[in-house]
Amino acid sequence: MKTNRREAIASLFAIGAGVLVASSDLLKAEAQSANTQNKSSAFKFTNYTALTYNFDGLKGLDKDMLEQHYSLYKGYVNNVNKAQSVMMEMLEAGKADTTEFSEVRRRLGFEYAGMRLHEYYFGMLKPEGSPVDEKFKKAVSAVWGSWENWVADITRTAMMRGIGWAILYYDPVTKGLQNFWISDHENGNPPGFMPIFVLDVWEHAYVKQFGAGGRKAYIEALFKNVDWTKVAQRLP
Ligand SMILES: [Fe+2]
């Protein structure tokens, strides 16, 4: 276990070298056990388990690509657990006021947001989708003037250059909706906003099937597999 943790710490520091996707060392590291959590007096954390999804029957989306994408999601879950485990060990060892600890803490935001956003994304997929929910249609039409205008605007957002996400958020302060571009996973999420429609436009989400220039075709295919009833249920 100690060797694994040393490897995990070294891997977490690799972010400085621009490594954004989970390193193989981290992916190989053992999941943190519930027992170890309970023995610690440093802090308690949730040991997450990856959610499961069925990718059968999605129209126009390659199942193998989705399963590879799901494997990346499981990597985020593993890394969230490992980062918390490493932080707890460092706290117990009196190493919390170090640059190494700071880098793990920083890395946790990336991994955690990556985990959660993928759950919103995979969680709204359904074979051949569902009819557009009238409550949702009414909500976006109130802001963009029509359903078609919202689709055009979220698509425009998703077509922005770079790796990240196009997200329709609900703002609990204004009770309004806004489309946002999120860089990586953790940069640009407005505090307190609630994700409603979450679209992954990292290249791993589409290049295998649609090619490097295929983002638009991927977005159009994905829209044919959205469970709008589930999306609408995310509205307060
Ligand atoms: Fe992704």
C-alpha cells in the first residue's frame, strides 16, 4: 500500500508537466478502503463508486467509443478517491503545509469536477432520446425566445475551440438559465449554479467515431439520444 501511495503522489504531481488525464500509475493504484478512512483522524471523506450506464441502442453513437469514454470516467472516480487518500495520509504525517500537498489539493478539483460532470452527461443519454419535455422547452424559450434558438446557442457554445464542456446552468439567485463554456472540468463553473444540460466536448468524446473535425456531427448525434424528461427533472 505504501508503494502504491508513493506512486500515486508522484503521479498527482505530474499535473505540472501538463498531464491532464489520469496517469497509469494512478489508475493502477488500489482503491482506498473504508477501513483506512475510519482509522484516520485527519478528516473523513466519501469513497466514491463509479455509477453504471447502459450504452446499448444509442442511435448514431459508437458503443465502443462510449465504453472507452466511460473508462475515462472511472479513472476520475479512482483519482478522486486516491487524491483524498493521499491528502489524508499527508495530513496524518504532518506534511499538510507542503507544496506537494497543495498540488494534490489542486488536482482534486480537476478530478472531482471531471467525475461529477461525466455523471450529468452519461445520465441524460437514452436510446433515441425522448420527446422534448414541455417544461424544459418553456424554460429555455423564456430566455432564448424559442427552443430552436437555445439549441443554436448551446451548439455554438459547444463548438468553441478548446477542450471542455458546454453546460446549461440554472442560477438559483436570478432563477434564470444561462449557457456556459467550461474549460477542462473545473474552470468557469459559476458558484451555486445547477447543471441542467451537460455536453462533453473533449476530443475523447467524439474523435474516435467522428474524427478531429467531427464535433458538430457528434453534437447532432448526441442530441438524438437525450432524455429530455431527465434533463427537465434537474430544473428546480
Ligand atoms: Fe469526457
